[in-house]
Amino acid sequence: MKRGLFATLLVAATLLPHLSWGQNLDSILVELGRRDQEVRRETSAMLLSRSLDTLLMAAAMTEEVDNHCRATLYPLLDTLGWPKGLSTEANKAIWLIIQHDGESQRKYLPQMEQAALQGSIDKGDYALFEDRLNMNASRPQRFGSQTVVLNMGTQGAAIYLWPVADAERLDSLRHSVGLQPIEKYLSIFESAYGRKAIWDPSITVERMDSLRRGTNTVQMKTNLKSE
């Protein structure tokens, strides 16, 4: 009993510098999710700029917000685990913050899996998380949700789908978690960003890694509604 109380007080002490009095946990998480999305909306167009200063500014803006969100969320997850009884928006905020932190995805994978099993996050969101984790580990993705931009900041910049493990079953796998067919998905990217979106099943992970090491690259949004 005392240990549990101490853990709760520890989390509260860690979170207090970031929070306002009177906020409850759900609204705190929803606000973190709002900040996560807002900075990405603000910097989306900046990431396709040819100006190095603009690209660096976008990265700095995003990093500042991400660091704040992680410093607020992670002590809670590390001490008490994934909170129960949250709203859809609050659960989504937790997913967003972890999804955007390549260094912590593996650490929080068990909590993410459990949240998906319990219905706290939907199947499509978990699929995106799994795909990004695999891409960050230089492995093929399963559901085809992850893309990168090669030659960022140049006239020849193009969006490439990260290699997938099973090209023949891709649309079937996407359908199973509520994602639209891959061709529709890529056409949305083209409309949103004004860049050609390419899926070339012949490109291996090794080749894609080589290409992105040799050019300026950026990971694009993987869910154009909230990511």
C-alpha cells in the first residue's frame, strides 16, 4: 500500500512542473496530443522546403514539443503503466507520442500491444506503430503505412513507400486493420504534399537504407487524419 502511494506521489511530483492546477489526467493527455499534432501541421510544408534553415527550424520546433510531451508522459507510463478508463482522445495521444519516438518504441511495445488487445487503441493505429518500429529497425513493414521522402529539399523529391514483407497480400492485410487500399493511400499522399508517391516492390530494405543514407530524407505522416 505504501509503495503504491509513493509511486503515485512520485509521478505527481514529476508531472507538476508541466501541468496546471485543476487539470485531470485525461485532459492532460488530450492536450499533449493536441500539441503533438499542431506542431506537425505547422511544419508539414516546411519539411519539403529547399532551404536548410527552414528544415532545421521545423526540426527544432518539433523536437521542442516532442521533448515536452515525452517528459510528461513517460514517468506516468514507467511508474503506473497505461492508465485505464481514458477517453479515445487521451489513448490516441499516448499512441501519438510513442509513435513519434523511435528510441522508445521498443520499450513501450508491450504496453502498446496490451492497449490494442484491450481496445484502448484501434487495430489500424497499432498497425502503424508496428510498421514504424520495423522501419526504424531496418526491417520490412507489414501493413505498408510508412513512407520516406528521398532527395528532400530538391526539385526531385519524391515519397517512397518503405519496403513491405508481403506485397501480394498487402491490401488484404491493410483491410484487416481498417486501412484503405495502398493505391488510394498513396494517391492521398500525392494530393496532400504535391509530390509523387512511389511503391516499387523491387526495392529491398537494404537498397532503401542505402538510398536514404545517400540523400536528405524525412519520414512523412503515416495517417493523414492524425499522425
